[in-house]
Amino acid sequence: MPTPPPLAPGALPLAGHAPSFFKDPVALIDAGRRAHGPVFSVRLGPDRAAVVTGPHESRQVLALPESTLAVRPVYQWLRPMFGDVMQAAAHRDYLAQRAALLPAFRGRHVEDRTAPVARDIHAWVASLGTSGRFDANPAMQRLTLDIAVRLVLGEDFRARHGAEFRRLFLDVAAGMEFLLPENFPLPRLVRRNRARRRLFTMLLPELRAARAGQDPARRGYLATIAAAHDGDGAPFDEDTAVGLALILCYASYETTAAQLAWALVLLLQHPRQLAPVAEEVRAVLPAGEDPVPVGALRKLELLGRCLWEVQRLRPVTTVLTRSVEETYEVGGHSVPSGWKTLLCPPVTHRDPELYPDPGTFDPDRFSSARDPEGRAVAGLLNFSGGGHACLGRHLADLEMRLVLALLLRRYEMRLVDPHPAPERRVGPSRPAGACPIAYRAPAGARHR
Ligand code: HEM
């Protein structure tokens, strides 16, 4: 008879592992794995959670149905920000919403969306001039949020309302809150609620215009949402439609920005691996062919492997949480209903069997010669998996390739602080501080 997973060492009498979990979840989970192997448990105050860290076991857990492992109870913090949408919605509504968005994130649609993104990235790189310094964290956030607004709401909306939208949106994003009630009079939460109401007012006319058929091609994903239907075949109600547009902006910008900052850090920390990547970029994307054809980005094999290795070593997703609705078994243990289940990409990605010498930056481990069956890529959890796998992963991959390729094509870069640690914060993992990068275009590369 399987028993519940063993408790990680270090639980305090009442708080359990909560203090160490909130201080540094990755360190706690890493210690638990060393003590008990791939499946163990922690106590977070009154709650118990199974922690699953093996690559095989993690995939098994992500494939479980919603009736066993649910997302909705653990994503309720999204509701005061965007309403009953996506992971925070009832499962039937969630399925209809995901189904409505899915086609726009597949195949050629992704490349079509990436072409305007390329213009933004070219413009940003051109604005850098021939030499200087940029702070990777704020620069990537600004760029990816601008791109998100264009992708979701259209270029025309961004030109008209971009600055105000950005200010209000950042107030909503800063209102992420796990414990306090929605209307608790904390200034940050009051600002969030006000900004959310204002954003809804701002987007309603856009939605209505999209539904009236005015310039659907110029309205980004909002046009897809406006034309889509819920599970009963009716158009999404206005709150849901606007909430979906906003949650797409939210899901796409900070994750991509943080992953790009880590990519710059790791690439610049490893000049030996960086040199062939920069050469590949210059060979595949010669100067003068601007904006670079999006299809060419897929030919950047070495850069692609580096991005996988960056996501392996520094995934922005540090913990994935599910609520256990039905008892299930994993790794020879039984996880009781009423518990939570936690997955931890940064720990799983250092599994020494799947990723030998796991602490080493070794993009070549993803080459077909060394990994003919693609097991190394399949083991990555940064974009989650199963029914909740990130919808925007192909788009994010192209966006990250574009930013890195255009920077590498033109500049020699250097980290001002050569060893930034991960910042301790809620949200996507990113390098601590501003993460300044010094750059210079060598004489021959000034016009690339
Ligand atoms: C490096 C960039 C990104 C990372 C690391 C990332 C990561 C993730 C993860 C881990 C989840 C699932 C969370 C869970 O299973 O609990 C997710 C979901 C999602 N992501 Fe991303 N994401 C990125 C970029 C994007 C972009 C660019 C978009 C859209 C434009 C996007 C849209 C979504 C959506 C809509 C979901 C909800 C999927 C669902 O539950 O059905 N993401 N993302």
C-alpha cells in the first residue's frame, strides 16, 4: 500500500516549511530532494504539499486530468486582476477560452504575428546607437510590454493609448496578492482595483469596434477574442473578452523579459559558447535584409540550443502549483486529496541522469548528435506541459531569438556585474538589480 511522500527536513512546529519556502523555494526543494529523492512533501502552515522533482514523474503529474489535479483553486489570485478568465475560470469556461485562443498560437499564425514584433525589436536595437549601456531588466520589460500591447490590442491602439495603458497595466500587475481579500484597503490593492476598472473602460470601445467589424486585421488578438465563442456557442461576454485580452498581455511580457535577461547573462558569461552563436547569427541574418525574415530565425540552431540551455539552468518558472482533488500515485507514493502538488523546474532541470554535469552551461547537450530522441528538450518544464502548456511558447521563442540575434549581430556586449544572483521576489525569476550591460558596435558592424 503506497504511503504519502516523506516530509522534508526542517519543518517548524506551526509554520512548517512556510518561512523557508517563501524565502527561497528552490533551496528548500533542492534540500528535500537530496534528503528523500524525487518525490517528498512539505508543510506550508496548515497545508500539505507533495513536491515532485523527477523529470519523468513531473511529466506524469502534468498529464493528470483536471478532475485529479486542478489549477483553478491555486490561481484565484488572478481574479481581482483580470476576472474569471483562463486558469481562474470554471473548468468548462477555461476549456472554451483556451480553445478560442489556440488557433492563433499555432503554425503560420505565429510567424504572421512575429513580423510586426520584428519591427519593434529592430527599432529598439537601432535606438541603442553605436555604444553605451542598457539595463537588461527594465529594458526587456519595456520592450516586451510594448510588444504585448501591439500583439494583443494592435498598433493603432498602442499609438493612441500606449502610455496610459502601460501605466494602468503595471498598477494591475503590481496588485498580485495571495492572502488579502480583493477590497482590502492597502494602497497597492486600491490602485490595482482602480486601474483595472479604468482598463476595462478603455478596452470596451475597442472590443465593440472589433465586433462591429472595424479593422479586425489591425486589432491583434483582441480581434480573435471578439470573434470567438464560449462553450454554448455565444460570443464571450464583454468582461470575459476584455479579461482575456489583458491576461494575454500579462502572461506574455514579464516572463519573456525575465527569460531574455537570463539569456543575456548566461551568454555573456560564456564567451566560448557565445562566439559560434554570434557567427551563426551573422551568417544566417546578413546585414541589409531588414526586417529579418522571421522564417530565418528558425535556422539559428546554435542560438536555439542556447535558449534551451538558458531555460534549463535559469527557468523563469520556479514553481508550478496544483490542487489535489482526488488521491493519486506518483513515484511509489500516494498523494491524498486536499493536498497541493508542487513542481520545481529549476530543480528538475538539474537531474543528473537526464542532464549530465547539470551545473555546466552546455548548449550542445540539446544537439541531435547527443540527444537523438529529444529527451533533453522534453524534460524542460519552463513552459509547463499537459493541458496547461503555455500557449505562447512558440511566439516567445521567436521573440527571444529576434532580440538576441539582433543584439549579437551588431554588438559586442559585456555584463557590468559579471555574476548577478537570482532576485528574491514573487513572480518570474530574473537576475537581481537592473542587470546593466555595456555594448559597442565594432567599426565593421555599425550598419548591421
Ligand atoms: C519565456 C516566456 C514564457 C514563459 C517561460 C511562459 C511560461 C508559462 C507557464 C509555465 C505557463 C503555465 C502555468 C501552469 O501550468 O500553471 C504558461 C501559461 C500560459 N502562457 Fe506562457 N510563458 C511565456 C510566454 C508567453 C507568451 C509570449 C504568451 C502569449 C502571448 C503566453 C501565454 C500564455 C497563456 C495564455 C497561458 C495559459 C495557458 C493555459 O493555462 O491554458 N506565454 N506560460
